[in-house]
Amino acid sequence: MIKKILIANRGEIASRIIRTCRKMGIASVAVYSEADKDAPYVSKADEAFLLGGPRVNESYLNATKIFEIAKLANCDAVHPGYGFLSENANFARKCAKEDLIFIGPHPDLIEKMGNKVAARQLMELNGLPVVPGLSRPLVDSKEAVWEAEKIGYPVMLKAAAGGGGIGMQVVNDEVELLKIYEGNQNRALMFFGNGEMFIEKLIEKPRHIEIQVLADTFGHSVYLWERECSIQRRHQKVFEEAPSPFLDNETREAMGNAAVKAIETIGYYNAGTLEFLVDVDKNFYFLEMNTRLQVEHPVTEEITGLDLVEQQIRIAQGEPLAFKQSEIHRDGHSIEVRIYAEDPVTFFPSPGKITELKVPQEEYIRHELAVHDRSVVSHFYDPMIAKLIVKGSSRSQAIQRLVEALDFYKVEGIKTNLPLLRQIAVHEKYKQGETTTDFIETYIKKNGTTI
């Protein structure tokens, strides 16, 4: 049984994991950089240790220091959260060598699914439909042009090892492809240490819908319905909700069953998410798999009543899942929005000191806060301030509660994306469920006013 967990992360996800540790009677150990010494999660943990300087390579990516602290604090497990080392197969392997339980899947599966081309090949072999395109890395820009002509423009150029929209770009013709290929390749090499690129057909006006899965080490797997994450900005999710307003029950179950079959075939265990693009005719195509907890996991927790961090811990310590697929029910509708320190017009980060923070308090509202009043939002990390999650008995009630919560929300001292979130929430097309991936580009003007 796990008795003490080191949380190799920061911000709201560290606080989130600490909360579950406390509920389960497990001691929590936080690690922090010099920039995060006053962050809320540091004081919430049972113990906290300084990692190093503010830069990520000095702190949250410093695996050697993390293992030193884990040994010093007598931890028996590590929870990586998301981002940073969460999908680093070498880190997971080193955890085993250090006699630490890594709360996540086997490192070989992290490695396989972390490369988008390899994951695409594996899922295609196991019967999941994939977006038409090339299931291997491109040789060079000339081959990219050749393949794009075969697939038909517009296409999507992607980094094989990519994430967060880095190295990903829509291409409309040969001239544009030749112009951007080398730049995207170099960007992928800089961010991921891997410059391999591949190409897919652009699915126009799709929905971005993901299936949350859980699997234990005894071969029992389930899906926890779906999340719709279609409203995005620069391929970064802005709104997430569960269930999807677009899917019917037949498609929902088909996607869930396909996801479970795929992870069972590859021997996957712990929590994971299979992401799909869904076209206007409800055809779904595998996009990628995330072998970790997702930022948007709270909406799944709200409609299922399950604590996903608790399930991760129980699986990691060798427990079987305590429920069957037929016992997982959906209750109501939940929406999550990500509140960032950023300019609502330019979308550039807006670090600085928060002079006043005022958040709504209602029983149907859940906050995952990365800051507190008077916190400094650092330029060293992702500028997320908080996640605001609401629940209603219906989608319309959840939207109304979201609008009221956003109107109440107050963050002074820095610029935030709250004006953008409010405009999306009240937009008629959003209320009607027209949540395709081009929503912001189509319905929100650059100056922040609705069309």
C-alpha cells in the first residue's frame, strides 16, 4: 500500500493530488522552485522541499533532484501530474530503479503512445479508424508535397513527437507547405528533441472529442464517457464539457467500446485518454493518446462521481477496478473553463502580481486554483490561474451557472482571458452546441467582440 507520494508537479494539479492524498490517508510531499515558494500547493502538502531555481530545467525537470528528495522524505511513490515529466518514459523507468512506484502506465507504453506516428500505426493495426494520411515520418519537404497531393489539400502538417499545437499547422497548397516545412521541423526539434514530421488530411469543422479510460493490471478496462474539447485557441483547449452536446448514444458507445478494445489489445493500465476528431456525419478518427491525467479531468469526475486521482493511485498499488462498465452512470452536465493570465486581445501571457482575487462560492461550482490573492504569476511557467468547473442537471443550466460564475469572477492587477470566456459562454452558437474547433476564429473577432 502506498503511504507517501511525492508530487512531481506544481500549481493547481499539485493541489488537486494533495486533496486526494489527504482523503485516502496518504502523506503528500510537494516540490517547488524558487519562483513557487509562496504558491498555495506548497503549504497544503504535508512536507515541501525546494527543488532549485525558477527555470524548469533547474526544478521541475530535474529528475536527479526529485529522486534525492523522494529518498530523503521516504516516499514510496511519485505522481507526475500532467506536463513536465508525466509522459517521460525514462523518468518512469528511473522511478522503478529508485524503488518508487510511478503512478501511471508502463514506460514502454508511454514511449509508444508518445510518438504520434507510432501511436497512429499501433491504433490502426488494432482497428481504430485514423485520419487519412501518412502513417510514418516524412523523409523531407519534397515527400510532404507528394503525399499532400495524394491526400488532397488542405492538409495538417504535424510533429511526430509534438503536443500543445507546437509544430502543427494547416496547409492549403504546395507553396505554403514548402514555405513552412523547415520552420515547423526546426520548432519540433527544439521543443521535443525530435524533428520528425507527418501529414494528415484536414478534417474540416470537426469536433475534438476524447474518451477517458481506466484499466487495472488484471485486464479489466472501462471508459468513463466522453469530454468535448472543441473550443480551442491555437490548438490549445479553452472550454471543455461532458457529455458532448453533439454525440448520440450510439456514437458515444461505439467510441467508448473502440477505445477500450484498443487499450486492452496493447495491455495498457492506469488512466489514459484517447483523443478523436469527429466529423459532421459523426465519423470518428483516432488522433492521439495521452498516457496521463488530463487538465480537463474534473468534468468527467463531476458527471461520474469518480475521483480519477484516487483510481490512479489504487491501480498503481495493485488494486483491481471496483466497478464494471455497466455501473458507470452519467449524471448531469459539467463545463470547465481555463482562466489564464493573458491579454484577451493578443492572447500573449500577462505575468505579474494579482492585487485582488474574488471567486464565486456555490455548491455547484468547483475551483482548481493555482494562485491566491497577492500571488505572482511567473513568466517561467504556463500562465494558468485557475480552472473553473460548474455542474448542472442539464447543459442549459450548466451554461447559465457558468455565465453567472464568470460575471462574479474578479482578478485585478494582471490581464486575463475572462472577457473571452464570458463572450463564448453567452454566444448563441455555443448555447446551441455549435462547438467546432474553429469556433473562436469564426465567431469571435480579434478585438474580443462577438460577430
